[in-house]
Amino acid sequence: MLWTEKYRPAALGDIKGQDRIVAILSSCASAGTVPHLMLTGPHGTGKSAAIRCFARELYGENYETNTTIFQTSDLFLQGKKMLEEDERYAHLYQKGQSLIVNFKHILKWYASIRPLDADFKLMVFEDAHALTRDAQQGLRRIMERYSGTCRFVFTTTNPSAIIPAISSRCLPLFFAPIPSDLLIAQLQEIGGKEQGGAAASCTEDDLELIAAAAKGDMRRAILMLQVASETGSCQNLAALSQPETANVAASALRLIQSGDINGGMRQLESLMIDYGLSGREVLAEIREAAHRDYNDPALARALAEADARLGHANSEYVQIDAFAAGIREIFP
């Protein structure tokens, strides 16, 4: 069994490093007053776990009945094939209609179901950035129509992909990367429960290496600890965990340094389009590559300025392209 599932938070209080958000969700659950929500932040910071724990606290034993979760990335990647084969949607699937028409029909059907012993139900859209513009426009009208009996919840790593008509209706909750000290404490707790494996014998230095490689991602840190336990070693985990996105970011910097700004822009846009990274996650990958290969104070300032602009921007693509164009003069 994967340790990420075995040690998945069962209650809001079990979620690490998100105290402010846990307090807000606990207050909403206690009062029974819930707005539409948009949960944003990097992978592995507790967004999906928080929603499930929130639903359990809000509805008690009826939480599964009153919570409908749509895996939007799977739906829009697999298309009609998923609608035909998934038992949740097969009885609603209209073969002669487009994916968007089917999507709206299914949403309306689920939204029209009355909640059980509650004033409203939760409609959760995980990886909401995968929703196309047409799907979001249709979803906006459904939100307007069914807001009396449904609360819509969106989780995403890329909030700029959500149209303003939806994001403006939601309370934004940002899940920050988990601090290293909390990651290490959680890994130590898991290591203490898993007797007989390398996880129990990893030194503090080993756990610090895992935390550094995880970069605030609790799920990744736990997976790496399980790998250490099963292989019997905590060595070389940082190298094994080096993602493909880091290589793409390093390649983009090399292209910009050589004068191929357009090529560098395309590589950075690919991180958002093909790999699903948010603008801030792209900057984080660039920061790692810059620290490793360049370590230039001017580049650090450019990264800081771009990060600040992303907090007030409607289009992350424009800001990332502007960053790429602006750093060319930094390189000799």
C-alpha cells in the first residue's frame, strides 16, 4: 500500500503547514455556511485532502453522498471514452453529442440531485485548470442556477487558467509549500511507525535531503521515504527525484543565454501547457537551475520581480514571456 494513502489526513487537524486555511474551513464547517471555494497552490500541499476532510466534518456520515468529485484532467484528456466507460457517467452519456454538451448535461444532472440532510452539496472539480474555456463558460451558468443547493469547489495549481467569471465567485485559499521542518517531523513520525525498514533508520541528514528534494511537496516526500524503505537506502534520492521539468527549465535558460529568446519562451510555455505547471512553479524550476548553473544576483532579482508581478497578473503566460525577454541582457 502506498504510504501517501496510508498516512493521508483523516481530519482537518491532521493537515500540516496550512493552519490559516484549516481554521477557515473548520469555521465554515461549524457554522454550516460555505461559499464557493478555489483552492490553489503547488502539488502535494493538501488541497484534495483538505476538501475530503472538510466534507467529512461538514456532513458527517453523509459526506460521500453529499460530495461529487470530478477529475477534470482525466475527463478532458480521455474525452468521450471516459464518459462511456466510467460507471458514474455511462448512464448519462449521450453518444451523438459533443464532449462539452455531455459535460454540461452531467453537471446539471448531479447538481439537480437534492442533498441528504443538508442545505447544499459540494461539487468539486480537481485540476480545474484542465477545464476548457467553453466548459468554464457553461459551468458559470450552472453555478448561477444551482447556487442555492450546491457549493462549487475548484482545486488547481494554475489559477490564471480559470476565467474571472468563475474565480470572482469563489473564496480563494492558497496552500503554501510545506516548510522543511514540518516535512521532516512528519517523515520522522512515519519512520517511527514503519518498523524494520530503512525509513526507521534514516538519519536526520537523510531526512533533510529528502525534504530539500521534495521542495514543499508532502506527497513527494512520503513517496521518497517509502522508496528509501523498500530499497534499503536513503542515498541518491535527490538525484532520482530530479523531474523532467527541471531539465526543460535548464534548457530554456541555455536557449535564452544563447540569444534564442523565442525558443526559450516556447520551452517555458511548454512547462505550463504540457506539464501543467503554474507560473510560480515555472519560476521555482528556473530558480533551481539558476542557482545550480548561474548563481547571478541580477537573475535572482529578476525572478523576485516576476514572482511579485504574478501575484497581480491575469495572464501568467504574458508574465513568464516578459521575464524570459527581460533576462537576456543579464547573460554575457
